[in-house]
Amino acid sequence: MIDVSIIGAGKLGTSLGYALSKKGFRIKALSCRTFSSAKESRKIIGEGKAFTDNVQTARYGEMVVLSVPDDEIEKIVEELLSSDIEWSKKFVFHCSGLLSSEILKPLKVKGALTASVHPIQSFAKKKPVLKAFKGIYFGLEGSRQALALSQKIVRNLGGHYCILKAKDKPLYHTACSIASNFFVILLDMAVSLFEQIGFEKELALQTLLPLVQGTLHNVKKFNIPSSLTGPVIRGDYKSITKHFKALEDFPPYYEAYLKLTAQALEIIKKEKKLSPEKIKALKILLEEK
């Protein structure tokens, strides 16, 4: 198997290192901003040398993974480029969902095989979960040889992959952010409204979670349009009007509800799930708000 160096062994880097080590990859070195953090990651992964020096870390790996914030990648590439490391035939991957492998071009010019390898999953803690990558998708983009290795890695981890074009990375990452972060924001909005009627925050969340989980189950089992429920799919003009009235004292929520209702109506129109008359009535209602 391949010797791996991980630069930026934070939540994702540590989880990835742990998973790779369980599949026979040799984690030879890892780096963090502080030595205590590097030692913690090394203990979790179970192997490798701990460093705060990125160049020293990179020396050990046939495959170097940059699992760092987007705005640090260019700086680290420059740091690695200034070293005397022989980059010919080394694999260099970064894990950004937004940036393409083009940001690694200076190392590619030196002979490195480069790609962006982005797991479409969130990692809330450093402590890894067994089979954390099983069943998830990775967005891959880069040179032919680097893509071949990254596909092999994804298969070893039990995941799936989609091959991306460099120009599509921003839109791809926007979609991932909407699915992950905006979902949480919408749930927070719902919890906040429950708090307005006297619920404790934790009780509000526990009350809503079965509804959320049921919806996700329906999306997985059926599809997005078939999982839409509620007053919009029924063309229930009166209920939607009352919702707007209830949200008058919460302007940001009012605006979000207005835009999301309009988007729901677009989905319904495409699927032809509502009569033209009801669609027209709802459209007029939204235009008046």
C-alpha cells in the first residue's frame, strides 16, 4: 500500500487518516498547527510521526493530503515548493470542495500528480466514526493518474465518486453547502418558532426531529417532488395566508418563507401536481407579499 502524509490533521484529516490506516494505507506523518493537536491526531490514527512542520510531513509520503481550510492551501503549496523535496511521481491531493486542483499547479509543474478529493460529508468532531466514509460520495477532479488513485481510495473506503470539471467546482460546492448548512439553518428557524410558543429549545428539537427524519426517509425512498407535503402541494391558499400572518413579527423568517414557498411552487408546476387555477391563485398571493 501507499505511504501517506496528512497536512492539516484536523477533524476531516484525522478521520481520513484513521480510515485509510484501517484499509492498509501507511500513515507515515501528519501535521497540525500545534504539536499537542498533532499528537492527539497521531494517537487517534494509531501511527505516523507528529509534526507542526508541513515540509517535514510531506517528505514521508508518496501521497500528500492537504486537509486544510481553503485559504491556506495556496500558502502551503508555496511552502512545499520552496523545499528540496523531489515531487516527481508524488501524489498531492487537497480536500477542498470549492477549489479545483489548479491551485496545486506549481507542484504539478515539478512533477506531482494532483487532484482535488472532496468527501461530501460533514465532520463535526476529530474522533473518527468506524466506516465514516462508507456509502458517501466524493467529488473528484484532477489529472488522469491522480484520479485513478483517488478512485481506488474511494472504493477501498466503501464510498462512491463523481468526476467533476474544474469549472464546476464552485457550483458543486454551493450545492453541498445548501444541502448541509442551510438545512441546519432552516431547522434552527423551526426550533426558534417553537420557542416562541413556550417550548424549551431541546424539547422543540426533539419534537421536530421525527418529522425531519421522516421527510429524509421519503426523499431517499421516493424522490424530492413526491416528498413535498403541506399546504403548498395541496394548493391550500388559506393556510399559507395564515402562515404569512403568523410570521409578520419575524421579518427574516417571513422573507425566507416567501422565497421557499415560491420555490416549492416551481417544483409543483414542473411535476404538474396542482391544477392551473390553484397554481395561479398561489402565484398571485406570493406576488402580493
